[in-house]
Amino acid sequence: MNTAALDLDPRAIRAWISNRMIFVELTDGRQIGFPAARFRLLAQATDAELAQVELCLNGAALRWEDLDEDITVRGVVEGRFQLPLPLAVAA
């Protein structure tokens, strides 16, 4: 992979949790969010565990150390989730 391709990868500068939604702010100013229920481990996590999100790999990934869960920012931006959108959220 060349360095130009690396520069195009979305990066987060901030991550936070609100009402079991995970939000990230990207370097280009966009803010995106998704329900914790879209990932198996996050769906089962407590609110306190969810709140322990950290940015890693220079903002290329989200990390929950206690849950041993890593999610790439690129995957989130591209809409790649483990589980379908819960019906309660989709309605």
C-alpha cells in the first residue's frame, strides 16, 4: 500500500458514547454514530464498559481494552457491522 492510500483512510479525533450509541468525530469534521447493538461484544457490554472507548492506531481504530474489542474507523464509515440494525432502532 502506498502512502497516498494511507492518507485517504478515515481517522477519528474523538469518540464518545451516549445512550448506547457510539459516536466518532473524523478529521474531516464529520460526526458519525452507530448503535452498540451492531457488534456482538458491544451489544452485551455494560454502559460503564462502553464508556471506556479509546482511539488507537492514530485514530484509525476504536478500542475497548476490557472487552478486548477493536473496530476500524474505516469499517464504521463504510457501514461494515457484525449485526443487522435492531428493529427498535430502525423503526
